[in-house]
Amino acid sequence: MPIRVRFAPSPTGALHIGGARTALYSWLYARSQGGVFILRIEDTDRERSTVDSTHSILRGMEWLGLDWDEGPNIGGNYGPYYQTERLHIYKEFAEQLIKEGKAYSCFCTPEELEKKRKDAAARKEAPKYDNSCRKLSEAEIKSKLEGGISKVIRFMLPPIGETIVHDLIRGDVVFQNEVLDDFVILKSDGFPTYNFACAIDDHLMEISHVIRGDDHLSNTPRQILLFQAFGWKIPKFAHLPMILGKDKTRLSKRHGATSVIDYQAMGYLPEAVLNYIVKLGWGHGDQEIFSRQELIDKFTLKGISKNPAVFDFDKLNWLNGKYIRSILPERLVDLCEPLLIDAYGNHDINYIRKVVLAFHDRLTLIPDIVPLSRYFFTDEFEFDQAAIEKYFKSAENIQLLAILKKQLAELEPFDHSSIEAVFKGLAQELGKKLGEIIHPARLALTGTLQSPPMYDVVEILGKEKVVQRIGKAIKQCIP
Ligand code: GLU
């Protein structure tokens, strides 16, 4: 049987980390098996589904590079891929079940159902539908329909027995049918419920593997019962363990985990996020960094853990820094350039390029470039007070800075190797260690003791700025 795997988000919110992981594992499984990856939008929750959420999901997937072979925008042979465009299909299958005596119309009003729930609770019983409309005669049904009473269609649950979910991650999970009830498959407005639409689409789209979060495990017996009622082949299921925040509660906005698209704005690279997400519940030995192709080559459902994973921003940040260091310089420039133009209004692309490249191995998040490179764009930057105490309060250092200023002012050409020669020559001349020259110079030019390599900083800032800043520092030094 061909491998066909779907990701079936409900567009009731943006694509979050949990959804992105489900999408990624489904995509990886399809790609690793030479199968087909399908994107299906489960938009039948009329109140909560929005077009914005759909866009956010599609954009999030595109940003992560999770391309689909069938689905929105591209279509395919099993469409439509929006469930709201498939309502006629669900209706037909509901009618088929009614005809076969496997489903029935239920006319209970929400008030009646509420009362039944309360009565059951008072009797300390599980709040299950009491199947009262199963017993309606043809004539009763006809008269209720003619009376315009609103109805839903309920699935008629097999009376006894159990339903076993053969889960590829958790093993066999047994559900007693008696804990379920005659669940609704078609609502009064003609819209299907999630379980019904999902089962029908998984069958019609010939889905071989259903990979999803384990919050859906309890829905799976209902879907299996529907597959059995139609006599269809049941797909294989793999329910993914939860993702928790550091406090071990289910990951949510509280933990700062926003939508995937927000990670782009926060300055993460898609490959870092992808690499981080894949490790939330899957592993291959103790390998940490995976290229996309390596993931495709190495991914297996067997490698997925049964245990919940913990989302850790520190780890994600570490990975992001690692990925930033590995990207091509031009890509880094493209990512940083708009932020710097926006922050400092400097449009000198050549200058921006040099500054960005000086920080290539110093960024954790892309927007870090803005505060880190401040002294390259403005003279208004803070000085490290402790460093001032240490380096600007000695007559010796003032003299040292004065000589450095003079030599740099006369330096021609003002390039990396001649700048290096000035610093090294000065250290020798004064019988000092190179660091003893570099620290006060760095403080004078950047306000800090940490910056890209000194000669790069001097070269990028240019003679005029360098001489002016050292001069200013000398004036401020009071021994
Ligand atoms: N639409 C469901 C959701 O977004 C997932 C359905 C499924 O994967 O079966 O939670």
C-alpha cells in the first residue's frame, strides 16, 4: 500500500510548536518512505475557524520548508482539501449509515441533553447520551421532521466489546465500547463532527498513516468504529507524546511558545527551529545537528519516544546560534540589513555588510545585531562603567591612548594589516602585552570590553571616527 501521510490542522489558531512537530514528523515520514504528504484543512468548526489562521498555518509550514504534495493552493487527485468544501460527501456517508441501520436521527434539544447530563451526574454515572432517539419509529421521525424539529445524526455504537488502537508508538491501547456513547456525526447545520469528517477523509484520501498528537488518542476508537461500520481498511496510527514547558505543564503561550511565524520575527532561522522541533520526541543516538537530508535519511517512527518532551528555549537559542554561524555571509547580511536600516537609518549597504560580517559568530538571534553593533552606527552608546574605572583612570593609559591616536591618525593606508602593525609595534615600543593596548582602545571605540576583533573594528569604523573617539576618551580620563 502506498505511504500517504496527512497533516490535518484545524485553522482555529496559528501553527504552534506542537502542530509544527506533528507536521514535521508526518512530512519526514512521508519523505523518508518515498510517500505522499497531504495537507488537509479541517475547518468545520464554524465559530473558531478563521482565514487568518489558515494563512498562518500555510506560512508557518512554508517557512519551515514542509512542502506538501497535495493540498491547498496546489490541489491533487483526492481533493477538495478544505473540509468545508466536502460537506456533500459527509452527508452522503451519513445517509448511507442511516440506511444500513448504523446511524439515526436524534431530535433531543440542547436543554434535554443538558438535563440528561445532570441526571446522570446525580446518579454518579458518566455523562453519556441515553440513546433515547434510537427507539423512535419511522412515523415519529417523519412527524418530527415535518414539524421542522432540528436534528443531528448519531452513530449507533456497537453494544459491547472493545476497540483496540494498535498504536505504533504506544503499542495496543484498549478502549471499552461501553464508555463511549452514540456520538454525533452530523450536526443540525449539516456540518460533520471532527471524528466523522476525519474518518471519511482519511479513507477517501487513502491515508496509510495517521500521525498526530496524543490528545487525539481518545478520539481514535470512535474513528476506528466508523471505519469498521463502513467496512474500510483502518490506517496505522502513531500518537505523539505531549510537549511540556519547563514547569512540566503542557506547553502553551505562558511558556513564551508562540506561533511558528513569530519565531521568524524573533530572529530564529527555520532550520534551527526545525532541528529543535525534531528533537522534541525523536532522536538518533546523541546526534544534535541534522541537515534536512539527514533527517529524511534517518527518521523512523520507531525513534519516537513515548515520553513527553520538554521545550527549552536555552537549547533552541544555542542551536540558533550554531546555525547562524553556519549560514552563508550573504544570507546573514540579507537578514540583518533591514533591521539595521530600520534601527539606525543608515543605508550604506557596503558599510552594513562589513559590520554584519564582523558579528557573524556572535549572534544568538538575528535581532541581536542591532544592540551589539550600536557603536558602529552612532556615537551615542553606553560605556561600561567598571571598565572605565579599570582602564581610563591611569595616567599611563592616557598616554598610551594618545600615542595610539597619533599613530593611527598618520596611518596610510588604513587597512587591517597596517592597523595590526601599529598595535603590535606600540606594544613592543612600550614593553607591554598586546592586551594592555587593546583593552583601553576597545573601550574607547566601543564602550565595552567585548567586540569583534579589534583590528576589524578599527578598520570598519575608519580613521576619522577612530581618532575622534580615542580623543574623546582621553579627554574623559581623569587619573
Ligand atoms: N484537526 C485536528 C487538530 O487540529 C487534528 C486531526 C487529526 O490529525 O486527526 O487538532
